[in-house]
Amino acid sequence: MKVIVIGGGASGMMASLASSKNNQVTLIERNDELGKKLKITGGGRCNITNNREIEDFFDKVVTNRKFLYSSFYSFTNRDLLNYFNKNNLEYKVEHDNDEKVYTKSDKSIEVIETLKKDLIKNKVNIIYNKKVIDLIVENNAVIGVITQDNDKIFADKVIVATGGKSYPHTGSDGFMYEVLSKYHTITKIYPALTPLIIKEGFIKNLQGISLKNVDISCKINKKTISKFGDIIFTHFGVSGPCILKLSSYINKTLEENEITLKFDFLPNIGIEDLSKIIRKNPNKNIFNNLKSLLPSNFLKEILNHLNLSEVKSSDLSKKDEARIIESLKNLNLTCIGSKGIKTSQVTCGGVSVKEINSSTLESKIIKNLYFCGEVIDVDAETGGYNLQIAFSTGYLAGSI
């Protein structure tokens, strides 16, 4: 059987490998190299997957988690790591970093080279610098593709692995959504895993300051959403792992409304204990009493903002003490937007899962047309989960 895979990212390469066991596979890539987006993931380190049990992955999926049941169990994170083991790619588990799995060398290129070597070994025909501009569909079945130079390439099965709209400079610019919209419902596209913009101006004074173990919460449709982790302040607002995770849960609401985010910078210290620490040394100013709890530059800016930087504990009023506690335990900041799809790590939205058979990833509308990876309306938190979605859906789409 002849199989065409459109897109040479993580899902496309895995789909090609899975298909190549029993079929003649052609992989069409619009760039002059495979895995262009994969190369820059994890800051170039490539967070391949996560070391948690596969059952725990579902809680990390933000959009359409039930749809991924067959994909995750057909090709688990253990299967993926076994695959890399067999192909001599060394990796490491960072247990103190959310169980993330990286290449031992911290080089994403090793993942790409491993997959590419296997593609060549399995005689996959790789066509570079070729953009697919349409599908060839007859009698509700796909029979091939049309490229930008009007070449027609015929096949018995076509797998679409063209990614989303994030990082458009890698070729993942959402062009295929326009093509697919003629045949399928494309749900609205939102940025996921993206930095957030804050209205309050004093935040600019905190630019570059990073904090660990921050608790952030907000209310969306009367439901409280909270995330815990590390953040960094920027000239426009906030970023960092905790913020990126939160952004995926609020992106749809944020497009229409401002959202109040509540920051607890000391989640492990209660209000009464914090009050005692503030008052601990009456002859010292408040900054000195608190400097063991949080970074000095952060504390200075917060106290400056409250006009309390030079006040001694003995001179501190109850009202001002409450203001300090509020700023450290329950700081309200207004989120007015995100940095958008071009800076988002993944895309929320895509081909509607209602029109895809979750057990096979075949289209319910067009026979022999399959989907995998970010082109589908699925996305997850940071931590290696999105790449596992790419590999798992690629494997399932290719092996059917």
C-alpha cells in the first residue's frame, strides 16, 4: 500500500516509521530539513516526554483528553523510551524537574537524527522543500495530494501531520487548516502555553525577577483554576512554566474578558506566621525581617510599591501590615491578554475530534485520510506531554 505523510515533525516522522513496516511510504516536508520545530523545543534541549505513568498523562491534557485514550495506550511513554533505547539514543529523567525526560546531551538534534536515520533504514522516501496545497478526494475518499508546483502524488492513504500555528517560522503556520477546512471542521485557534500580559504598570519594575513555588489562581465561569510552579516577571507581564500552564486553561475566556489572577508567593507560610516574621525584629526594617523568604530584588520592589521600604517593624501599623501580607499572599493582577499564537509553544484548536475516529485517527468524513499531532484539536500542559501526544498519535495513525 502507498502511504503519504504530510509534515516531517515529531508526529509525521513517527507516523512514517509506523507505516513503513508494511507499506511504501513517502514523507513530504515543506522545509529543507526534518523536525524544525522539534529542534527548538525545550530551549533546544528537547523535552521528549515525561516519566510519569501513562495514566497520569490524561490529567495534564487540557483539551479533549478522552480522545487520546487509544493513542496514549497504543504507544506509551515507556514505548517511546524503549524505541530510543533500541536506537542508541541516551536520555535522562530529571526527577526534580517535574519528571521531564531530556536527551542526555541536552541536544534536540540527536532526537531528529535518530528518527531520520531510522526513516532512511526503513526506506521511507523523504521529499524536501515541497508544500502540499490540497488533497485529491474522489467519492469521499482521499487518493493523493497536490503540491505547490501542481504535482499530483497518488496514494492509498494520506496522513496529515502538519502541526498548528505556533512558531510559524518553522513552517507550522496553519496553512493546512485552510486546506482542510474544505473537508473538515476546524475549531477556533487559540494560543496555548504562552506568556501573559498584565495591566498593572508597576510590574515592569519586577522585570527579570524569577520566583519559585508560586501558587496562582483565577475564576473562570465560577470554577477556580490554580497552578503551582515557577514564574518570571517580564516587561509586559509574566511568564515561566506555571504561567504557561495556566494560559492554556484561560486562553478562550481571555480573548473576550480580562481575568484577575491571584498570586500567593508564599504558599507554604500562613498569614499568622507571616505576621510574626514581619514583626520578628522590631528594630529592623520590614525588608530585613522578610529577606530570607523571597528574593531581595522582589521584596524591595513590592515594599517600594507600598511605600514601606524604610519602615521599621515597630513603626508598622496593622493596616500596613495587612497590605504587605495581601501583596505577598494574595496579590491581584489583571491579565488583559496573552503574547499570542506566534509566541505560544503549542496551538489550541484544529481539526475537530468529533470528525476523527479516536481508535484509528481516520477521518469520519473522508476515507483513508488520517490525522496526527498538533493539527488535531488537542493540547496539554508543559512537561513533555505535547511531544508524547505527537509521537503517540503519529504511531497510531501510521500503524493502522
